[in-house]
Amino acid sequence: MARVAEIDEVISAWTAQRSVNDALAALDSVSVPAGRIYSVADIASDPHYRAREMLRDVQLDDGSSLTLPGIVPKLSATPGSHRRNAPTLGQDTGEVLREIGLTEAQIAALRERGIVN
């Protein structure tokens, strides 16, 4: 697009003189589509994000709570879900070692030597 720098400069000067709400109201009054660009803090405090399940609170194994992003896209037949929390370090090592063919005795020997949890 020709004169991008000039256009950006004019828009920047115009928006610098207005609050976000005033700029959006002025643009809306002349039918210019525009919207707020949210910060993380804006997203976290917006009740619409919670209502749309775009922020989900999950319970961690230690009892604390953590806010996570919701599952996107929202599909009716396969909606997606939070199935489990991230494993702790070494939590799944035994299962992985069994899947690759190690026996319980081999896994126990590795644990005794401090190689795996």
C-alpha cells in the first residue's frame, strides 16, 4: 500500500489524543469498524471470556488453582476438554518405559540406581 508510513503517522497522532473508548465511539459514529486490542489483563477481567469458557480454572494436584486458556475451536461433536494436568517431573517415566518394553525388574533396577523416579 502506498504511503503506509504517512497513514500510520496520521492515525497514531489522532489516536494519541483520545482514550480507547473515545476513539472507538468516534469511529463507530461514522461506521468505521474497529475494536479494542486486549491486553492479557483485559482478557482476564472480561466476563465475556469467562462466559464463553475462554478461560478455565483447573485444580492442580497440590490443591491450588490455575487459570488456563479454553479449548478452541468450540465444536459440538468433539468439544475438547482438559483431561489432565501436566505431569510432574518423572511422573510418567514408568509407563513410558513399560511401553517401550522394559520389565518391572528393569525399571526397579533403574530406580535403585537413581536413574528414574
